[in-house]
Amino acid sequence: MASTSNSQRPSSSSNSKWRYDVFLSFRGKDTRHTFTDFLYGALDRGNINAFRDDEKLPRGEEISPELLKAIEGSRFAIIVFSKNYVDSKSCLDELVKIMECEEEKGQKVFPIFYHVEPTEVRNQSGTYGEAFKNHEKNADEEKKKKIEEWRAALRKAGQLNGFHLLNGSEYKFIEHIIGEIGILIPKSIHVGENIVGIDENLRQVKLLIDAKSDEVSMVGIYGIGGIGKTTIAMVIYNDMLDHFKHHSFLENVREGSKNNHGLLQLQEKLLCDILMDKTIKLSNVDEGVEMIKSRRYLGKVLIVLDDVDCPKKLRFLADSPEWFGAGSIIILTTRNKRCLNVNKAYSLYEAKGLAKNKALELFSWNAFKQHHPTDNYVDLCNRALHHAKGLPLALVVLGSSFFQRDEEYWESTLDRLKTIPLDDIQKVLQISYNGLDDRCKKVFLDIVCFFKDWGEKTVTKILEGCRFHPKTELKELDDKCVISISDGFIRMHDSLQEMGWAIVREKYPENPGKWSKLWEYEDIESVLTTNMGTENIEGMFLNMSTTAEPIKLHVEAFKNMNRLRLLKVGPYMVRLSQDFELPSRELTYLE
């Protein structure tokens, strides 16, 4: 018999209809401390949430309401038909309820014929027949009706496909049961609502995966933060999950593996997932590598490594197709393309932003809770789309911030975004910046403020004059997906540029004289006309403005700018005083 227990935990499965993965029905005096105990332990180690009774709880003639809820709230029921199972009226009542749930709720039922024949269960023969003779003694009409319900439930359960043990290893028998049930329990990843516009990304990634081949497919999805790499990987993982008995989704590898202890925990989780044994513990990462490699015999596995930030971590998690069984699929997401360039086993795919119509749909779901904007907000939506440039993160964050807001708020926020990006977007994008070394950070901010959309050769020459090694730094920035170099020009997503501007302003938002770079006319005019420039300033580009007045430059305005290395002024934008000269010996580029 089974009953409620305070030790039960809610099921972690994605479908909230089910509170438990498995309900165990068994005869306590037959198997509680033997077979059923071993089975429950194996289910628990396999992260399969099983309900079983607590032997300390009192037994009653009727099934308690709590027990009824447990049966109804279980995705599967396992019935351990042992020799004395039908001696118990409570077990038989449980069986009747279970078979009702199979018919009415679609509950899947697995009979285990433990040292009994299925025919004994179906026909109530042998020891089961003897037990029913005892039940029928002195039975009144109500009892006879119940006995017939018991017999009907046994006939139905005895006809189901299940597991039969007469002789042999109970350990192997239980392992077989866990494997069969484990693959039927959905372990899908919750992706979120209103997933829009990723069909083309999905199609391209799936072209790189040969799901019908015996080859091991290893695919790396790269791109800037917020472009939707993780969402693509999640959807593909969920789509393919039913075809794999062994699978694992390792989230946020970058954050979870900042030291060897974190990497060790990720190896443990990977092994616990694919072996369906949550008790695995490792001594060191080298042991983890050997254990992962030694499990090729399991056959094919499906593994996603999300947000891998450096090649070293791949060497400890999924370095080679030779680690995995035939037909395995390994998917990796990263902001650092170098992970994939170093490890040639992975096919590369760069995640693409959304086309305008899909961008508008995703934005609308978040801003209006429908797939299109309301009429009076169309122009404002187009302004927001121009700002987001197809970046899904920006579309979701912006759209959510505008939900149930009036037009005045939209106007104000969109004007503000010209200089101050939304915090949620910046935090995600800044992760890539934080992963750069100091020299790459300086080159990145130079590009943000001065060199976006410039020719690669021109920028390389200027940076070489500043004693950088631009071939190295530009390659690193391209690998980290914070710039792209195409057709000889340096490109950058607008959201990354806005994030870079915010970094420059961050420490002294109201004092541009202490920024490292100046690129807006108003800020430059303020600094130069008030002589507020400091040694922090390394670059200043004063671009042509049709409305701006020329700025008269005095030597005093540059007196403290002794680290200035980049200076550009548009024609007719300045007037020089007779005594003007630049004090900085660092000046490399002057136009």
C-alpha cells in the first residue's frame, strides 16, 4: 500500500499537470525493505521523482484523500505484483484507482510481475486465487461489488506490457526498468513564451546536424550576447529529446566554471544527467574527463553546453567526437568564436538577428501582448525597432518596458536611449566586454567612439601608431563577437556601441572632461570652452555639424590632455588662436 509522506518533493518535470513522475504501489510486507526499496533508490538516483508510502503512517480501510491526490498527480504508476499483493485490500483499492487514472487521465501504468506469472494476475489463479477465496468469505453484496472491481482491475493490469522477473539479477532488472521509464519522462527545457523568428536559425543549425548518421555531430553556435543563441539551442534540444535516452543541458558554463571546482561540478552534472545517477562525485577534472570518455558504451547522447567562454573548458567537457558514441549530437553556444576556431571538431554557425517583420512581431508580443502594434503606436514602434536592430534581447527588454505605457513615456524613453541604454540590455552585452584583456578593451572603445564602419586597413595603421598590435586585438574582438570584419570594414551592432558609450561615461556621467574619449559636439564644446579637459582624455573626434558654431581653441584648453593620442576635427569646426599648440607627445592621429 502507498500513503502520503512529508518527505515527498514536487516533480521537476515541465508539465505542471503531474506532481510526481512515478507512483509506486507495492505490498509492504513482501518488498518494502528489499526489491521496492532498491527500485525507489534507483529512481531517486536517476532524478525520477517517485512517490512511495511512509511505513510509519497508520493504515486505514479507506484510501486517504492525500493518497488519492498522489495517484492522480503521478505521470506513471508502477505496480509491483508480488506473491501477497492481493492479500491487501488497500493495495487492491490503489490498483482500482490507478486503472481509473489510466483510462481517464492518460496515466501510463507499468506492471512488474515479481516472482509471479502475468496469468496469475489476469486470471487470479495460484496464490492470487487463494487470496480471493479469503476475500469472498462471508462477503455481503457491497463487498462482492468491490471484489468484482478488484478482479476487473487485475484483469486489465495483467494484460499490460510490463516487466517480468522470475530469476536473474535484480540489479540488472532494475537498471532496465529505470532506462525504460527514464526515457519516457520529458526533461525538456522551458524556453519561454512567444518565441518568434528563429525558424531560419533553426533550419541552418539542423543542416549541420546529421541526425540519421552514425557520425558524431558537433555544432557551435556563436554570436553577440542577446542574439538568441541559447534559445536556438534550447528549441533544438527539446525537438530532439525524444530520440535520446541519455541527454544533458549544461546551462551557463561560463558562470559555472570560473575555477576548477566549478568545472568539476559541471562534469558531475553532465555525468549525472547522462548516466541518470545523481550520486556521482569526482575527485578532480582529469578524472571527470576519463569518466566522460569511458562512457561511449552508452550509445548516442544529446548534450548542450551553453555559453562556453574559452577553449580550455571544452577540453574538460566535450573536446572530441571520439569521446561519444555513434549518433551523438553535441551543441555549443558561445560569444567567443575562438572556442570553435581552436577546436576544429565543431561546425560553425553565426546566429542572425531578426528580420524587420519578425522583429516587430516579437516586440509587439512584449509591448502589447499581441502580434502587432496598435495603430497609434506604429511610428513609435518603428523608432524602437531602429534602436534594437533585430537583436532579440533588445526587442524583448524594450517591448516589456513599454507595456501599458502612454505615448509620452514612449517618446521620452526613446529619446533617452540615444545616450543611455537600458540596464538589462547593457548587463548582458557587457559580459563580452568584461572578458577582454585591457588592451582589447581600449581598442574596442576606440572603435565604439571613433572607428565604427571604418576600413580595417586604415584603423590598423592608426592603432599601430598608438603602439597596439591591431592584428591581434581586432582578431580577438572579432572572435568575441563584439565586432565583425566584413568586406574590409569594421562593423558593430548599435546596441554594443551604446553599451561602449555607457562604459566611457560610467564613472563620471556628468563630467565629460574626465572621460577617456569625446565624440559628441556638445560634450567637446563644453570641455574645450571651459578648459575642463583632463589627462584621462585619449581621443576626441569633432565631426561636422551643420548647425554647430565653430569652437575657438586655446592652448589652455589642451593643457592637461597630456595623454591625447587621437584627434580629429571636421572642416570649419574650430578656430585656432595664434599661440595654439598641442601639449601631448602621445598624439598619433591628427586630422
